[in-house]
Amino acid sequence: MKIAIIGYGNMGKTYASSFINSRFIKAEDIIVVDKFMPTNKEAFGIPSVNFISEINDSFSETDIVILAVKPQDFESVSEKLKSKLSDKQIVLSIMAGVTIGTIQKMTDCTKVVRSMPNIVSQIGMGMTVFSASSDIDRKDLFIIQNLLNTTGKSIYVDNEKLIDAATAVSGSGPAYVFYFMKSMIKAAEELGFTASQAELLVNQTFIGSIHLKNTNSFSNEEWIAKVASKGGTTEKALEVFDTSDTEAIIGKAVMAANERALELGI
């Protein structure tokens, strides 16, 4: 199987590295289109001749073309790509907001997969939600999901609108987590911990909590009840969350992100 990656930013490099390290794709079977030549470390063994600055005839020999460019650059890319694709090839997009229909129209390719990964994919712990055009069969979906799973976990959805919802939840989600962590670190410092102590305290608490939750099937509510003893310190903190309607605020924030994702869609 041969793959072309258009755009070699963080996600383009993440996919190249993940495909090669998982031995799903050989380094020599990856073509990369980008303005800049990467360092040897960032090439991950891909031959230097496979790094090109413009889309050329070599694209006709690839099975999957990954669009890892910024949405605003897609129009110029699609003009050059259109004449190089066949009906047998699959276009896999990680561009936020660009619909399957738009990609089909602008590339003349019918087999299109649209996905929304998140930044944690860079360390193989990512979450990707993806949807596909009707021309993608089960075999194609299986191949695509295996590729995406080299960066973490993935979920297939029939309803393409859920890609925008995924942008608001898992795509933007790491920033929500970092925001909460930042707030806890600040509070720990106000309680007397040094900056480094506060960061370690909070980081390890988050890491441990996630691992603990993944050890069994207890719900979040059940875990909260296990930590919050009657009349204790945790219960007092949770009362502040409830009084401030924190759950509703978080929900409102996610909905705002979803609305913006819809606004940016083309």
C-alpha cells in the first residue's frame, strides 16, 4: 500500500511516524508534499526523493491521499490534485470544517473519508472520529480505521455532522483539561506549594485518576461517591461546583465550540 501525505506539519508527521513505527506502512511507500524538507529525525526513514514540493504524477500510484493542510489552503491544493486522482483512490481528510461533499466536488474523487483527530495523537493516545462517503466499502473502512488506530483509538460515525461535534468534544477537549489543570495548579500554589510541586501534584492526580477509572467499569458518579465521604473535604468542593453550576458551564462551552465548528464548515 502506498500513501501520500499533503502537508507535513504536526499531524502529517504524526501519521508518517505512526504508520511506520506500527509497521503498517513501509517508509519507502510514503510520499510527502511540503514546502520544506524535514530533518533526518523528522523524516522517519522516508527516502529524501519521496519528499516533493509539488503534487506530481507519482500521486497516481498511491492508494490513499491524506489531506493534512490547513482548510484555507485546500482550494489551491485541490486544483493541483484533481487531475492526479482516480476513482480507486481514497482521500482521507483531517481538515477541520471541510465537508465530504466539498472534498468530492473539488477533487473529483468519490471515495472520501473525513476525520477529526486530536493533539494527543502525537503520542499514540489520540481520539479520532471519522465518517465516509457512500462509495467507501467495508474493506476500505477497515483499512482506514487500522491506519487511524496507529495514533490511538477511533470511532466511525454514519452522520457526518458528528465530526463537528467531535471537534467540540475530543478535538478541543485537551485544552479543556489543560484549563482545569491550570486552575488546580494555581490553587495549589496559593495553598503554599511551589510551582514545580503544584504541577507534579496536579499532573499525577490526573494521570492516576484516568488509569484508575480504566481499571474497571465504575461510572464517574460511582467514583465521585468513592472519593467524597459524607461531610468530608471533597464533598465541600463538590458543593461549590454544584452551586456554581459547573456542569452546565462546561456543557455550554462545548456547545459554543460546536457552533463555531459549524460556522467554519465549508
